[in-house]
Amino acid sequence: SWTSHGHPPSTNPPFPTVVSNTPALALNSAGRLESFVAGTNTELWHIWQTAPNQGWSGWLSHGSPPGFNIFGP
């Protein structure tokens, strides 16, 4: 069933990080789901299952490359 995992934490308080596109979801080679989303803070965020059909990690930011705009020009 569907479960909310909230949204990525704010890296620039007091402004929340908002997911600005559709999440990408995939099954990894270990049988766990992984999801990636872009935040309005231009960071790439990641959350994953800790084991197949089990709990989920917390949100992890992969940052954004210097000078790169994840949303295009």
C-alpha cells in the first residue's frame, strides 16, 4: 500500500525543500526499491528501502554540481 515518506529536509531554513518533479523509482540488484527526486533547491535527493519489502532510509542529498541547473536553462 502507499505510504508517505515526507519530503527531503530543508538545507536552507526556513525554506522547505520541495520536490519539483515526478520521482524516479527503480528496483536495484539487491531487490530493494530506490527513489530519486529533484528538489527546488537544485539538489538531487535519494531514499531507499533498507531491505526488500522492509523499512526505508532517511532522505540523502547528493547535492548539485557547481554551476549546474537541474531544471535547465
